[in-house]
Amino acid sequence: LKNVKYVTQEELFRESDIISLHVPLTDKTHHMINAQTFKITKPNLMLINTGRGGLIDSKALLQALKQQKIGFAGLDVYEEEENVFFEDLSASGYQDDILARLTTFPNVVITTHQGFLTHEALTNISQTTLKNIASFEKGKLENCL
């Protein structure tokens, strides 16, 4: 790619004003944003996670917010979302203390895994699905890892 400078992960963390995560959760990416990361990031970092919740160590994020180590967090995913984001807990509340505390910060936005819910995204998802079905019928596989 032209006009792209490849840097180490440490340099990326140290120099970025905005970090937006769009990677799968693997052993290598699990907690790629952690307490060590927050020690080297800029103090006004904007951290966005639309990938997977486990990319960010939630306890470390909470500490970084409390210590004003980052300026903003936008979370469409959360490390322990399975029993929280997809249930109606309005009558009982949720028992996740870290998530409860994250919701108290004015500089944190949590969209409960709904950031994809746009007309354009749903159209793209359905078109890709139909294209994959048609390809499979022809004996071809597309979009495979």
C-alpha cells in the first residue's frame, strides 16, 4: 500500500491518538490491550473496540479510565458480554461489577454488540450470505478462513 508506514505494535500503541480494533480473538490477540498497553499510550487515547470483547483486558481498561490514562472508550463488544448483552436484565440488573462501573464514565460509550445494526451492514451481510450460497451450489467456497 502507498503512503502506509508499518510500525511495531508498541510504536502503534505509543504514537496513536485513536486505536480501533477490528481483529479476531485468538490466543495471540487475547488481551492485546492490557495494563502494559495503557502505560505507554497517549493520555487522551480514543480506544474503539468493534472486534471481540476479549481483545481488551476489561479490568485494565477500568483502571486506565479511573486513572485518566485514556480519554475515551467506545465498546461495541465486552469481554463477558454473553450473559449480559443478549438478555433482558431490566428487572434484575446485571451482576458484572466491571461493566457496571464502565457504564458510569461519561467518556465511555457501550453499544451492546449493536454497532453493526445499520441498513448498509445488514444489506452487505445478506448479499454476502446469498453470494456464498450460490457459490457453494456451484461447488466453490468463498470467504473461508
